[in-house]
Amino acid sequence: MYKHFFKRILDFFISFLVLILIGWFLIFVAIWLHFANKGAGAFFFQDRPGKDARIFKLIKFKTMTDERDAEGNLLPDADRLTKVGSFVRSTSIDELPQLINVLKGDMSLIGPRPLLVQYLPLYSKEQARRHEVRPGISGWAQCHGRNAISWAKKFEYDVWYVDHCTLWTDIRIIFMTIRKVLMRKDINSASAATMEAFNGNN
């Protein structure tokens, strides 16, 4: 009953309340990033697969510039990540605009993180089960390593959540997430500024 009904109700009312309370802060961060990103804008929009792999437009704060090399190619992530963007990312402030996605019903507060559309054909049947629930702003995998764990382990945690989606599990994840954010742990992978791309094997 919780997974299929009450969870969505809680998502809507909590995200609505939080957006009202922190709306002023989101405006401040957007202005801050607008200047820090050297004209690249303050928001990042990208297609992501949601529940049942339906595509929606994810909203995040943009933490990188759009700087390119002499040939017109985007510079590596580490070179485009600004100091302001690094702070916004390490404190997970960049995830806050996704409350709008939660309000719209694209996402949940808690669930597997929405990944890239290009990964869809690479999933095994078991890994694809992560789409049986709405994706979340935070999830079981984020509380157990986030970007510092392997893709295989991340998918294992995602599927575990699908099978153990209860109010108590979500409450645990919320408090574990708060602890992770305050400690600023596991933001990056061991070898890159962002998580390495999934290729179906890693």
C-alpha cells in the first residue's frame, strides 16, 4: 500500500512544502551559478528514464562551464567544474531542483538515481528492475557509496531497494543521506571528477 499509494502522496506534500521554504535559497544559488558558470546558465536539463523507463526531463543546478578546446570539443569535466560548482556538488545542493521533478511525479524523494537514457539497452534483466519504481533524489545506493562504488554494486543496491520499499526504509535513507551530505562523502569516483560511464561490463 505504501509503495503504490502513500509514497506518492508523501512525495508531493513534502516536496511542495520544502520548495516553499527554500524557494528564496534556490533563487540565490541560481544567480550565483549564473555568474560562476561564465554564461553557461544555472540549470542543467537532461532526458532520463523514470518509472517503467518512461523518459522525463531531469532538472539540476549546473556546476560546470561550457568551455571548449580549440577544436570545439568540451573540455574534461574536471577542467569545467568551477569552484562554486564543486561546492554546490559536494553539498548536494545541485540536486535540489529535482524537487520540481518530484512535485510533477517524474521522481520520488527516495529511489534509484535516474541514469542516462543511453544505458537502457545495456542493463541485464535484473538491473532493469530498478525502473519498477520512480527514481529518487537519494537512494539506497547513494547511502552506501554513491559515486565511489562500482556499477555492479550500485545496481545491486537499486534492486534491493525495489524489493524493500517501505516507509521505514525511506526514513532510514533520509537520515543516512543527511549524514552523508554533512560529511560530504563519496561525491566522486576514485579516478574522476564524476562517475565513469557505464558500458555494460563495469
